[in-house]
Amino acid sequence: MPNSSLLQPRGRGGGNAPPPKPKPVSKPAPAAKAASAPPKQPSRIGAFVPSLLRFLILVGGVVAVVYGAMYALATNVKVQPREMTEIVDIPKAEK
């Protein structure tokens, strides 16, 4: 036989326990405001630039740095040409 307490819905008078009492809400004490500090305002750049545009600017900056490094290496590094000899074995054809 199943347990009858499992079949009764919870929170709708099905249990023997009284409903929980709501906790009292206490208001925080007012903090002393400094007279010389102006209210904090959000950053101007972050407030008006969408996240996609910020992402694209970041990716563009990384690409520009990598491209500039490759350009500097290609134009400033002088390669000394050397002769290379490599012996290649040619397999004989099977008959």
C-alpha cells in the first residue's frame, strides 16, 4: 500500500505542519554620504558601444598586431640562401 503522504499535494493543506511564517524584512541603515564625492556614473564607452562592436574592435586589433608582426618579419629579416642536397631513393618497379 503506498504512503498516503506522498499522494497529497504539498503546500495546499496536505501536511500536518503549519505554513511557514514570512521572515521580517529589515531596512538597511542609511549610509553617510560624502559631500565631495559625486555620484558614480557609468563609463561613456561601455554605455554606448554594443557588445558585438566591442568584440569586432578587439578582433580587429588582434588581427592588426599579428599582420604588423608578419609584415615586420617579412621586410626586416634577411634570409641567407643556402644550397640543399637531398638524396631521393626511387623504388624499383616490380615485375
